[in-house]
Amino acid sequence: MHISEGILSAPVLLSGALITAGGTVIGLKKVDYEHIMPTALLASAFFVASLVHVPLGPASVHLVLNGLLGIILGWAAFPAILIALFLQAVFFQFGGLIVLGVNTVTMAVPAVCCYYFARPLLGNPKTRILAAFMSGVLSIFLSALLMAAALGLSDSGFLATARIIIYANIPIMIIEGFITLFTITFLARVQPEILHIPTGDK
């Protein structure tokens, strides 16, 4: 879901930069020593997954895994996603440095939302499956909505493209839902502490 440079208006770019700066500061404050490795690993997974993308007008569609990042990292998803997007912009020219703030917002804000949605439901095996799947779906849906909003607020001529982006991401929503479901279910069995699940509730 990389938005290309030269597309967005200055107010949208500035708003994205400010939100990203605030989210990154909060995220860095919440990353302690024992969470550095999971954060780095998930940032790498995000980096690799979102490299394979399909161009769609001024943006693109691809796997994001931000729902999974959000569940595990919470606010730390902001710096993780920011670093991955920065490296993609520098080495592969995906998105760009000017739109880095907005691209981070479109992926990191839904990740944090999934953290607050799913974490209370992970302790119960009956609700864990639904919470994990819906986090994968909702994270992509919210990212598509935020991207559409960024495009629409920049130029009304992008409204048609914004709608196409939302529809085009529907298959990605389902795929991400299952990826998040299987990953969270696996982690709940082998490493429940990373999800803050008591050992007896696996």
C-alpha cells in the first residue's frame, strides 16, 4: 500500500508526518530490551512481505502483515513499520521519503487498532481464532480506507482510484486474515508469553 511521491497534498503529507512522529515516539518508549528481537524480526517480515506488490494507479496492493505486527508489538509497530518503509524507499524506491509519514500511518495506525481489539480476546481459545482472523482482515481494510482518505483529501480526482484500491484489497484481507490466524494460533501454543497469554490458557 505504498503511495507514490508527487501525489498527495502538503497538508496530508504534514499530517502524516506528525502522526508518524508521535506514534514512533510512543512506540520507542514502549520497546524494552527483551522486545527488541521480536520487533526486529517482525519488521523484517513486514519488509519482505510488502516487497511483492502489484501496482494499482498511484498506489499498490500487497501483503502487509500489519495486523500481526499490531497484535504482538502494539505501539512498537510504528517504529518497526517506519524503518521497513524507509529501507524500501531507499533501496527499492517503493513509495518515497516525502510520503514516508503517510505510508507509515496507513499501515501502523490499523496495527495499533488491532492491538487494542485483539489482545483482550487472545486469552480465551474460543475468541482467539476470531480475534486473530478479524485482525488480519480489519488491518487491511483500515489501511485501504486510510489510503483512500489520503488520496481523496489530496485531490477529488483520486476518488475513483480510492474506491478501486479498497475493492482490490478484499482478497488481501482474506489472505491476511488466515495468515494472522495461523500465526497467532501457533504462537499461542509454542510461545504464549509473547502474546501475554498465561501458560494454562493455551
